[in-house]
Amino acid sequence: MAMYTHIQKNIGDSPRKLRLVADMVRKMTPQDALETLQFTQRAAAMPLAKAIKTAIANAGGVVGLNFKSLEVNEGLKMRRYRVGTAGRGRGRPYKKRFSQIRIILTDDVVSEEVVKTPKIRAVKTVKPAKIEEVKE
């Protein structure tokens, strides 16, 4: 079982936006993930696809790769000021967030976790009460 890692740092997209795309392809194989990211209409798909391609290249042509982990972590935060948002010519601070992608590929078959389905309980039926007839 060999593991191949790649860490992409200082990506200009926020981690929240990258995680949306990473969650979409996490359960796929790397080749399927690249095909899916090619047609994804999000800007964060391109840096993630580049990182996956680099991780595959680090493996050196090994066939049958799977994701062991695909993590999107927070990187640097640059402090910036947006002028004109506070009124009277003043500015408000905001943080420009950067991301890091950490990909670990393995040539083992990753076992799927067994998902337990909740048991369906039988609904008890209640018999209607007997109505006694009144004789006059």
C-alpha cells in the first residue's frame, strides 16, 4: 500500500468555496473527479483540478488510484480595507482568505463505510371501540 501526497498552498479562493467543490468529488476516483470538474461551473473547480493532476503525476503512472483523503484547509488571511463602505470616505476592514489543498492518494481499494439504516418500527393499529346500541 503506497501513499502519494500533494499539498497545494496559497490558493486565492476561500476555503468555503473550495470545500463545496471538494465535497462533490471526494467519493470518486481521481480520473472521474477530473472529468466532473471539467464541466463544473464554479471558479474553485480549476485549482482543485490542477491539484489533483499534480497528485496523480506524483504517483508516477500508478494505475488504480483512489483518494485516501482530500482536505481543504484555511491558509493565510490578508487584511484589506474596502473604501467607501463605512460612509464619509472611511473604509471597513475585511480578510482576504486563502486556502490549502491536501490530497493523499493510495493504490489500495478504499473500503466503503457500512451505513446503517434505521429500523422501521411497525405501527400498532388500534381497534375502534365498540358502540353499544341502546334499545328503547
